[in-house]
Amino acid sequence: MIRLLIADDESLLRMAFRMVFEAEPDMEVAGEADDGEQAARLARHLRPDVVLMDVRMPGLDGIEATRRIVRDSPRSRVLILTTFDLDEYAFAGLKAGAAGFLPKNTRPQELLSAIRNVAEGEAALSPRVTRRVLERFAPQMTQGHAERDERLTQLTVREHEVLVQVARGLSNAEVAAALHLAEATVKTHLSRVLVKLGLRDRAQVVVFAYESGLIRPATPDL
């Protein structure tokens, strides 16, 4: 059973979400919050599997609430809701540690699928979409140098290659083809990369690659 926390300042929207989720046999709503402060507090108390987080709320906003939840309730994963696909709030949410983001007008089945992916430890969006957001807002990042991040020294040559390919937006199958590996081998290498770098999912791999300087902003249309 996937336990959910809904954080949104619109009561009608929370009610609509609750109706959708409680109609699913594998989901239950553990609680609701109408601001970020309450969301962070309830996440610590209720320990939900997934927090559905609006970003524009009174008081403490969803980005800071996400940062607190990632820090204080690491078992709870945050799914950001945004108004637009390429939104600076989505960028900030990924930086804060969210597992992904979705537009508020996402179809119910797509939302349910994303929640299940997040609950299983996957990102809620493709690495390519993550990269599109980072390409647009990358100038806001503090670009570093990969050799200065000590965590990278823990990676084998092959793990480093897999990291770069995943950060470029390739799926496991595409990475396997590019590196002439079995897809299962790619999954194993990626799992080791996540552990060694202390990352939670593929979306965070892309963020790390940009912040460390492994990937540089390219053309605006990516």
C-alpha cells in the first residue's frame, strides 16, 4: 500500500486528489496539508511514501518544504506539481531533492503511474525532461569541476561512463547500446553509481552531472 500526503492550499483540489487516490486498491491518503510548514511536519509524523507537493503555498513554500522533507524524512519521496512543464519551480524542486515534477493538468492515469514509480524508487519523469529543465535554468547553477568532487573517485571507469550517458538523457536500453553492454549490466552499474554518489534516482543523477561539470549547458532547444 502506497501512503500519500497531499500538500496543496486549495481544499477542492486536495479533495479531488483524495477521491482519485482512494479509488486505487494500492493507495491510501495518510494526510493533507495546506501549507509547507504543515507538510514538513506531517511528513515527519506520518512517514508517507510519497508527498504530492504544490509549490505555491502561503507561508513556507513547497520548495523549502521539499528540502526539509528530504532532510528530515528521507524515506518520503516528493513529487512536485507545477503550473507549466518548464517551470523555474520544477528546477528548484529538483535541486531541493524532489523525485520529479508533473504539470497540474496531468491526466489521472499518468499521475497515478508517476506516483507508483516514485514509490518504487524511480524518478517521476524521464531524464530527457529533467535535462530540458536544467538546460533552461542551468545559468542559475554554480558550475563546478568534476575532479573536485571526491565522490567521483569512487566510480569505476565503466560506472563513470554509465553516469555520463544517463545524465545525457539516455534510457537503460540506449546506454546499453551505446556502451555495448547488456541492459541488466547497465542497471547494475547505475545502482552502484546511485549508492556511491549518495543519489536517490535518475533525476538526481542529471542534477549532479550539471552541478559537478560533467555535463555543460548546450543549445537552448534541447
